[in-house]
Amino acid sequence: MPRYNYVALDARGQEASGLVEAASPNEAIGQLRQAGYLPTSVYEEAKSSPNGKVPQRAAKMAKATRPRAKTNIVLFQRKTIKAKVLMIFTRQLATLIDSGLPLLRSLNVLAKQERDSVLKNTINKLADGVQGGNTFSDALSLHPRIFNDLYVNMVKAGELGGVLEVVLNRLAEFQEKAAKIKNKVKGAMVYPVIVMGMAFAIMGFLLVFIVPKFEAIFHDMLGNKPLPAITTFVISVSKLVQYHWLVLIGAIVAIGAAYKFLARTRGGKAMIDRFKLRMPLFGDLIRKTAISRFSRTLGTLVTSGVPILQALNITRETAGNAVIAKAITHVHDSVKEGESMVQPLEASRAFPPMVISMIDVGEETGQLPEMLLKIANVYDDEVDTSVAGITAALEPIMIVILAFIVGTIVLALFTPLISIIQGLQQQT
């Protein structure tokens, strides 16, 4: 009977290696799991290196060999999936595992019913990795564009604790709430974007088609008489739009490119994110959204068994705001030295006193994960309130802006007409 080298994790999470006799790799994996081990790699003894050492790196990357069909080269192939698709996959996988199905069979079931081609292909690769002896978290880590560090580390914690289905359910809940907050913020931006788009469309139509006709009327009726300042300004803008529209488009593209370049630099991103937090009307919403994301991410990770320092590193990478990320870096350094999270959070001035007080209470009572999740729930409600307030405030603001733009053009056109009408009345 063949013998297989294995590398596995015991109940304490310590790595162990050895030999096991089995008819196939799957049978060897089954024996190890029955013995209380979590195999990370299993392969035949004959495939070990000549010096007798287990090539762990190669073993972790080993997959079940099978003939692969030739595929055509596809340009610009999509490599990511929508957050909603990933959320549904996570929820379904948690349900199947919770129902008693083995992980490998659950993945095969989901692969057969998945409609998204990218996720379907990824699930098949995950199944190959698990069948080849890799842990689920190792298989996930090979697809960083779909499964981020938060996802991989939570799954790893679930594997070590034997509560994979619980962690997957938490992940699905986390994704659902994060998507809910994101959609609400996007919804708050729809109205001003539509109104501003209409304002610019109307302004462009008036400047390109209406103002030139009025200019010709003014020239015929008034000759070289000076026009009011506001009329001269509007006519100048009209000529700029008509004859130099390429320059305007180039300027807009240049501003956008400069913004993207600035956002890619560390100092530029920090400056932009700091400005976002101080923006009138939207700054408070952005701050509350960032605090909610920070609290929920860190709370979910720590609750799932991820070590606090590792959880802080993951939270920093997913913060979405350089100011919040810098504060998390100081928190990480403080916790690493055995100190409290409160002082660096307070020094950053990015977190409200209520959040700092609740975290302080959580540390003192030993219920920091629960307190972080409570903070996230509170700020989810705060985001709802802010979105409703912004939507209510934007309606009159946008109407005033639209009225100002159109009113300025109308005033500029009709002021000289009044002079023309008055001149005609005097002649009669």
C-alpha cells in the first residue's frame, strides 16, 4: 500500500509531519482528519525531495493532476466579481457546511450551480486545492483579487477553531452590512449628480445655441454700444465653449489625471482624505462610514479568533481612509507595546469621544469585540440619519444652484433687450 508524506495542524494549531499508509490521497486525508489533524499537504513518499525533507512550499501548491482542456486566449478577461456575488457564495457555503456536507462536496455543489464564470472557475480551483491537501484558507489566498486578507484570515481562524461555518456566516453578515452602507452612501449621491448633470446640460445648450443668436441681435440693434458687464461675461463664456471646447475637455482630463496621480502618493492621499473628512455636508457622513467600517472589521476579526495585532493590520489595509489608517497604525504600535488602544485613538482626533469611551469600557471589561460591533451598529444608524439629512438638505441647495445658473444667463440676455425696447419706444 502506498505511503504518503503529510504536513498537518494538530488541535493546538501546531504543525506536525509524518507518514501515513492509504490507498489514495483522499483516504490519507480522511485518516488524518479522523485522528484530529487538519492536513495542509499530502503526497506520496516517492515524490519527496532526495534529501528526505518535505518540500512544504511545493506541497502546499500541489494540486490534483488531471488533463486540462485547451483554452483560447481572451483579451481583457474579467478577474474580479461583484461584492453581491461573493456575499451569496459565502452565505451558501456556510449553509451547506452547517448542514453537514464536507467542504469539498460543498464547493463542487456550488461550482455546478454558479452562473458567474469567474467565480465558477475560481470555485473549481478551490476544490482542486482542497482535494490536493491544501487548507481552504491556503486555497483562498491564491486568489487575492477575489478573496482579500480579511476573508482569508477569518477562514483560517475558523479552520483552526473548528468553526468554519460560524465564521462564514459572520463573513456573509459583514459583507451584507458593508454593502448596505455603501449602497446608502451611493444613493445619497444620485440626486446631486442628476441635478448637476441637468444644470450643466441646460447651461451648455443655452451657451452654444441661444446666446450666439442673442449676440447677433444685440450687434444689429445696438451696434458698438457697450453691453452690461454680466452680458459681456456670458458672451465670453459662450465663445469659449464654442471655439475652445477641446481646451476645456483637456483641462478637465488634466485635472482628473492630476487628482489620480496625487491620490496614488502617500502624502497626496493623506491630504485628500483629510479634506474629505472636513468637507461641508459630506465630511460627517464620510467619517461615520469610516468609523463603522473600522469597528465592524476589527470586531468581526477578533470575534472570529484572529489575533488582535494581525486583525489591526488587516483593518488598516481595508480602512479606506489614510487618516483612519494612520490612527490604526498608532493603535497597533500601542497594543504591541502592551498599552491601551484609547490613547492613540484620542490623539488622532479622527474618532468621536463616544467611540473612544466605548472602546475604553470594552478593554476594561474584556468585551472589546462585542463593544466594537455595538459601535458599528450605532454608526450604521448614524449613517442612515446622515444620508436622510443630506438628501433633505441637497434638494433646496441644488434647486438654488440650478436657478442661479439659468437665472444668470437669462438676466444677461434680457438686460440689453430692455434697453432695445426702451430705445424703440422713444423712437415711436
